[in-house]
Amino acid sequence: MAAIGGSGRSTVACLLADALARFGDAVVADLSARLCSPWPAWTAGAQGGGLAVLPPDRPLSRAEIRGAAAVRPAAEGRWSVLTDGREWSTAPLPLPADPAAWYQLAAAGGWQVLVADTAHPVAHDVAAADWAGLPGLTRGWCALPYAVPVVCAQPTADGVQQLQQAVEVLRHCGGVPLERMVVAFSAASDGRLPAVARAASTMLAAHTAAVVHLPHDGGIRARGLAARPSRIGDRTAAAARDLASAVLATAHEAFGDPLPAAPRPTPIPLPLPSPTVPRPGAGHVPV
């Protein structure tokens, strides 16, 4: 999760999935709109049918779900990605907003670890949900079994300010477990960590489960994360392992070690069929 765009959220999700693949069968759920997401490019050449081949109006087998996922090699093993890799000219997919739908999909696919690359700004979501008297997406994700929210930010003056504002919103509005929230600072440039980020780390350590710094990686900047894991720098890989360890330690402390078996998700009821109207030259389409 992140307070604003450009916080390194997808990069962190990718590195985290790569590191968590050592511990269990992992999948990344790409929740961004297709033309705003890096995942289709990162999984080019390794894609299954994608989210477009998983219709929401009929039961799906485990083989169908896993066959739709792209597969990426990890430093140890491999992991999967559920994204929409179709051409830009195709109609956008109406992806479900309900976090429980993604949990259900991952469970039906048999994955042990779900890394959700969310697209909504967390502070705005929580504040707007409070005003509307609704739970909101952020609280929905945090309420899933054994969820550990990872909030991403750039270690810059602006990034730290946005992160601190988000934490203040979460503390004031409640419903988001700061005690099991992990903060991931993702550096966009090389050099020593700015003083403002060091100060923020000290402050956040008192309110969150862990603060992890991911260094600038020249290979990622030059080639993106379509590159194989062997091209990721040693410092970056070590920081990703630290992040995965922090996430697992937080989950174990909050829910038990070893983690209990996850509950089977309750089926989400489908909406009633929509009426249809004729459209010239196109037969009948739902409205």
C-alpha cells in the first residue's frame, strides 16, 4: 500500500514476492488499471491467459486459475502474477474492489502467500470511508486472515511527509493495525539515507512493527523488473529478504508460529443477471 503514487509500491511488491517465494507458493495480485500498471511489461513472455480468462460468473478450477497466471523465476524457486496483459486497445476489465474476492481467488488457486499490489491511496481511503460511514478498502485488506500491511514511501522530504500524514490518519481513524504494519522506504537515488528519513524511521519504529530500507538499485533503474533475479543487486536482494523476514515475524507474532491453517473463504454471491437490450449490429449486450 502507499499514501500516493510513485512510492515504489509495485517494486516493493515484486521484491517481496521474490523473497517470500522461499517460504511458500506465492502469487502477486495486480490491482492497478492495465495502462497504469508495470506488471504486464514485467511479465511479458511469461504470461498465462491473465485475469481476462477468469470469468466471475462461473466456478473455476484450480488448474484454470493457475493457468491464467504469469510465472516469474525467483532467487529460490518461482512465483506467480495475476495481471491483465492484453493489448491496450481491449476493453478494460471490471476488476472486483472487494479484497475478499482476491483472497478467494488466491485460495482457490492453491497459493499460500498473496501479495496484493493495491492501487488506492490509503490515507484518503480511510478518511473518506470514515466520512461515508463505510469500512473502506484499506480496512478490508487488513481484515483478511493473517494480513500484514506493507506501506511504501520514498525516503525524501515529500515522501516522508506523505507517510507521516497517512500514519496520523490511520491512528486517528482506527481500524488499521499499526502494530502489525511494516514500512518500506524505497530509495529512488543512490547515496546516504537523508536525515529526514532517518528521523522518520526512529519515529515510526515506536508505532509500527518494522521499518525496512530498500536501497537504490542501478540495475532495476536501467532494466526495470522484467530482469531476472540474478540481475538484482546483492544489497537489494538482502534488503528484500529483510523485508520478507519482517513481514513473516510480524505475522507470527500477531497470529501464531506456525501460522494456523487459513480459513476457507465464504463464496461471494453473484449479482442477479442484468437485463439486455439490442444494439445494432452487435446482437444483445448486458446493460
